[in-house]
Amino acid sequence: MHGFLDAGRVWDTVAVELRTPGVKGLALDLPGCGDRADHPGPFTLRSLVADVVSALDDIASPVLLVGQSRGTPSPNSSPPRARSR
């Protein structure tokens, strides 16, 4: 998860370094940022967490969430059903 006013693309260099066969990397744009800059909001921790969990629901394999700066609370605040994945 990217930081405040960043976008998923801030992870591009890191993603290249972490590339592993059989593992898919995904750098989301949180609502209001990057390709989703026109999202109307409101931008609360609850809405950001719901957005991340919704994205996880589309992924069948185990997930490791990584965040920096403002992106850190979203993975840390995810509900237990998301954390168990």
C-alpha cells in the first residue's frame, strides 16, 4: 500500500527486486490517489480498509500486504478474515 498522496507505482522498483516465479505482485491505487484520483471519497480508515479487503476478495491465493507511510494502517486494520489469508 502506498503512502499519503502517492500511487501504487511507487512500488515499481521494489516489485522488480522482489519478483519471484509463481508469485504475483499487485500495487493498488487507494481511492483518491493514482489512477483513482477522481474517487469522490470520503477517505476514512474504514473506507480504505474496505477497499483493500474488496481487492483481496478477488485474489484466490495467499496474500502478503505491505505498506509504507499512510498505506500502513490499511493492512494493519484489516478484519481477521482478511488477515487469515
